[in-house]
Amino acid sequence: MPEASTTRRGPVPAALAAGLALLALSVAAAVAVGPAGISAAEVWRVVAARATGGDSGMPPLREAIIWESRLPRALLAAACGAGLAVCGAVLQSLLRNPLADPFVLGVSSGASTGAVLVVVLGLGGGLLTLPAGAFAGACAAFAVVLLLSRLSGGTTAKVVLSGVAVMQLFSALTSLAVFTSASAEQTRGVLFWLMGSLSGADWSDVLLSAAAVAAALAVCTASASSLDAFAFGDEAAAALGVSVARTRLLLLTATGMLTAVLVSSAGAIGFVGLVLPHAVRVLTGPGHRRLLPVSAVAGAVLLVWVDAAARLAFDPQELPIGVMTSLIGVPVFVYILVRTRGAR
């Protein structure tokens, strides 16, 4: 019965409270670590001074390192981790595919093409930045996915197949543009960004990404009971009073636009949306009213630490964060697959 999908597994409010506290500590620790030798107490002093309009009493350079560089980077990592985890949880239920993640819709490939067109071909006459081009490309790819899936019937399988086709199309366009027009330096810069990078994070990225995550989380949480029903199939969801086509379009649009915003800010970061929801379900059960907020917090904490590791592991060189998430995500996902092989 549908009610079984909302079975409680542990003290979720307590887990959320603990997760939020851990997130605050993680952000402070991530801002503190690095060659400048900043302490967590200095981080809190700067934040308190900025919030109240007072004076932190710190040298301007150290305050700038905290406020203009490391803090927006850590907060953008948290926003990206939260958003990708939420998207993964929604898509896995909506498409009834345990391997679905935010990039199954072809959004990442579209962002890649948009970024390449701006950087390599100069699309926009210098008026478009790389993130703006990536966002436009991501939105274009998502629009094509929705059009193809609608023309082919709009079923779950058609959405997935449309996403795969669009992913391959835009990947080919990206490769063609780079191969025919890019210099070696441009190619390195674009490829590094596409593998995931938070090095250029600023407060505008943080505010845009946080707003997108909050809006998408609100929409998806409001549809939690519908997502629970989708786990039993379209016919069962319709029998329970869910408007299948309208709800699927709403949730695909919410996750697609959120992914577009995150990719435009940070590049392609894989495996967060794939692995985190599976791990969180062990704590919360499959009910989405609890799964979604816990996944958001868990994803935020994870990506804050992964970004700190990517920044420091090969200092002074920086490892793309997408490489780190893949190195961590593949073994964890294999473990989850082995552990749950007898679940069905």
C-alpha cells in the first residue's frame, strides 16, 4: 500500500538538526583550512562583523580571504551538494530508475555546449560570461528533452531515452566546437571547468544557487506524497488521484532548472545526486517528506568537505571537484549495490 512508503526509520528531526549543526561546523572548518592559517574563531568573527555592520578587528587581507574567497566557495559547495542530492532523489522516484541522477536529462551536456560557444566561438560578442552561456545551453538542452519526450508519448522510459539522446547530441556539438576552433589554452580551461570547479565562486553565485535550491526543494517537498505514489508506477499514482502528466512536468522542470543553475555556477559534478539519496534512504526510509530535506543537508555537508579536499590534496594545484566526487562516489555506489542486492 502507498502508506508503506512513508514508514519512519529513525529520528529524522533529530538527524536534520544534527546535520545542520554539522553543516555549519563543516563550512567554518572548510573556510579555515588552507595555507593562510585562518582559525575557525576568525571565521565567526568576520561573519558576525559583516552581519552586524561592525568591525572584525582583523587585517583587511585576512578578512578578504575569508569573506571574498573561501566563504562563498564553501557556501556554493553546500548549495550545489544540496541541490544535486535533491534532484537525484526526485528523479530516481519520478523516473523509477535507481541510476537516475541530475544529468540524465542532458542538462550537463547542454551546459558544456553553451560554455564552449561563449569561450571558444565568442557567442554573445563578449556580453555573455561562461556561466551565462552554460545556463543558456542547459536550458536549451532541457527544452529539447521535454519536447522529444512529449512528442514520443511522455512516458518515463521516453524521458530517459530523450535525455540520453540529447546528452549525446550536445556532447558531440561540444567536441566539434572544441576540435575545430579552440586553442590548447581554451581547451584546458573549458575542460577543467566542465569537470567541476568552484574556484571562481562569488556571492552572486551563492545567492542564485541558494535561491534555486530553496525554490526547487519547496516545490518537490510540496509534491512529496505524489512522489511516494510514483514509486508504484503511473497507473497506481493516477488511481491515487495524482495528475501524472502535470506532476511529472512540474517536477522535471524544477529539477532541470535547478541543475542548469548549479551547472552554470560550478560545472558538472557527478555522483552526488546518484549516491546520496540511496544512502539517506537507509536512515529515513523512502518517504519523500523526510528523504528530501535530509538528502539536501547530507549533500551539502559532503560537497563542502569534498571541495576542501580537492583544494588541498595537491596544493598548490587544484583537483577538479568532479574528479573527487567520482573517486568517492563509485566505490560507495558499488557498496550500496552489493548491500541492497537482496532488497527486492
